[in-house]
Amino acid sequence: MAFFINDKEFENQGEFTKYGRGCATKIPTPIEILRVDEEISSNKSRRSLFSQLSIEVRFHHVTYGAKGLITKSQRKKQIDLLNQAFAGANLKFKYSESKVQFIDNQSWYFMGHGSAAEREAKTLLGTDSKRYLNFYTGGLVSGLLGWATFPFDLSGDPILDGVVMLDESLPGGDAAPYNLGMTGVHEVGHWLGLYHTFQGGCDGIGDHVHDTPAHSAANYGKPQLDQAHNACIVGENAPINNYMNYVDDEWMNELTPEQEARVKEQIMMYRTGLLNT
Ligand code: ARG
Ligand code: ZN
Ligand code: CA
């Protein structure tokens, strides 16, 4: 059913850190990709986009003893980063401290993508995913930074909807160079319908976003423009600062206008419950 990033893909990346395999968000299948594109184009004329939308985040922190105790200041910083990143898509994120949940559970704490633990935890902790962004944190199976569900999967499996984050990847965590909160932004990007900028490599239409230059593989670390040699078209540069690439957190600072447009389209198509919250 789901297609996962396989290790082969990463074998070509040369050196990778402890978190080099950090992505567990599934790769959409060709059929899913086509269906989404088809729905976007057939709905376009009939839809009006919002001018401003406020999204309420529900934090659910799975802990294991003293591990995973995310603080209020970390939540606030994570929300600030989401607000900066998605301002151009006219989104505003908010949350309420009184709705934050902590639960101590060892097997949930170490949950993997697609695991029984994930489904159990989400069944108990998740709140109405049509209206809220469920934001889970935990220790996760080793090596993962996080994963997200796509908008087109909401109606078929509302329980699993949301983002799951390595606790130490939140701002101030230990997962350097992935501890400034950009994994949160990246996963919320998936949750809003964005693919990796390197999706599909140089074949087809890549990430289905016109103003992110296609590139053959993920970029890692802090690549300089003159080292970003994997753009598919000569003369273009890989989007080395894009949130949907794999560079270090401190290197991530960009969403393009077409990515912002796609986010709005995806909300109007698959996440309309957010509009009535
Ligand atoms: N690899 C993870 C995913 O695709 C997240 C990568 C986040 N990268 C980062 N620099 N924070 O779901
Ligand atoms: Zn990803
Ligand atoms: Ca592109």
C-alpha cells in the first residue's frame, strides 16, 4: 500500500549522519499523484481560496520517564517557526496550553511509522483531525526525525492524520543539526500536501511545483550554491534552502510562491474542515 523511502535511495547520498534516514513520510504512489493533480485541475475554477486561515495545533507528547518532556517554550518556538514558514500561504498557527497532553508509554514512545503503537497512540490521543493539526512527539524508532500524513489520506484514515516528530528535533532539542524546529515545518509541509523538492528526481514533473527546480536527489548539510550540482536542468540550481529538501535545519528558510499556492489548493480540496474551526 504505502511506498517507503528505501535504503537504496540513501546509499547514493554518500555520508549521512545519525538522522540521515530521517524521513518516513511515505512516497505517494503514481496513482495517488495523478489523482491529486486531476482533482486540483478539475476543481480550480470552482474554488475560492481563503485570504487568511488560522489552524489550531494540538500537541500530544508521548514520554518515557524523563524523556520527551517538551516545554512550553519549545511549543511556542515551534509555532512561531510554522507561522514564519507558512505566512506566505496566509496561514496562522495557534495552540492552547490547556489542550496539551502528555502520556507516559514506553512502547508508544518508540513508535515506528505504520506501527501498531502509532495507531494505538493516535486513537487515544488524537483530536478531530478534520479540524485540528495533531502534532505528536516521541522518541521514535532509531534514526527517524518524523513523518506526516498527506491531505488526500485524511478522509480514508482520519485516525492516522497528523505529524509525528522526534522530540529532540523540536527547537532546543538534542538532534543537531536537526534541532531548530525545521523538521516540524517540513512535516507540516507534507501534511499540507507538499512533496520533497527532489521527488521523482529528473523524471516527469518531480514535486509538481513549477518554481522549485527539479533535482536528482536530496541535498544534505549546508550546500553552497556552487556545490548544488544536482539540478536536472543545466543553469538551474537545486532548491538548497527549501523546507522540503533534506538540508540542515539552519539551512532551511524557503517556500516558493507555487508551493504556497499548492498548500492553499490542498486545503480547499482536502482539508476544508479547517475552514470552520
Ligand atoms: N526526513 C524527514 C522527512 O522527510 C524530515 C527531514 C527534515 N530535515 C531537516 N533538516 N529538519 O519526513
Ligand atoms: Zn519529508
Ligand atoms: Ca519542481
